[in-house]
Amino acid sequence: MAPFQRVGQFPSVIDSRGRILRPDRPKLSPGEIYGDPVSAGKVTGRAVIVNFVGEKAIRNGDILVAKAADPGWTPLFINASGILLEVGGMLQHGSLIAREYGKPCIAGIENLTRLVKDGEMLEIDGSTGLIKKNYYDMNRLYVFALPLRCCTTIVCFNMRMHLLLIFIYS
């Protein structure tokens, strides 16, 4: 190995000899991202990318996506169903707070804020460190009401496209 290695950005972990340590990553399918599992649990939610505290509101069920977290970020963890951090590991403050609150957390994900888009549906597994992008629960029922001139049509469907139309005449 060459004595110096040129890198585009500062890596997550460097040992005392200057070697960049990266764990072996499993083979991923398209739409999957892998990070270091920090706090166990599995959740699905909408990604909210936050660059500084107070930038956006975190609603119940949202997944907080950030570069890093310090003690000032603690109130944001209350509503978040899961936490994704670009920088850090097991002992980073965000990881400790996630474990304390019992929230799934994955850290050390290179280029996370560029790979995930704001509002994107994600499924995160804090036990394995796997993130699935554009995840939709296939059995969840989605309901829409369409008020029409003659009647109201209620449209119910799941992601397997089982469709049910209900007409209510007034």
C-alpha cells in the first residue's frame, strides 16, 4: 500500500497509523444503502434531511437524516422514528441518544445526504445497517375520497394494486 492515499473527503474512521478502516460491505441491490448498525429496530418512514437544528419540523414517524448530531439535536430525536447519520459510529452522540430513546439508528453512511432525497420513503433496519429506498408497504391500504357532482367515490388500494371503488350517492 502507498504511504499516502488521496481521498475526496475526510473518512469516517482512521487508525493511529493513518490507515482508513472500512468494513466489508455486502452485495447490495439497487435502491439499497448500507451503513454501520448502531441501534436495533426496523422502521419505515419519510426521510427528512436536516442540516441544522430548527431547519425543519420532524413529525411523528419521520426518519431523521443528518450529517452528524450533537447534544443540541436531542429534541429532534423525540418525534423521529429512526435516525440516519453520515458521520459517526457506536460512540457518537447521536448514536448514544438513539439507543437511549430506543430508536433504530444507522451511522457511518458515506454521502448519505446526497444518496437520500428529502421526502423519500425509506425502510431502515438498525440491526443489520440496511436502508431500502423508495420502500412502500405492500399490504398497507391507501384511501382517497374523490367528491364528484353525482356522488363521492372512495378509492381504496394497496401497493399490489388490489383496487376497491365505493360509490356513495347523495
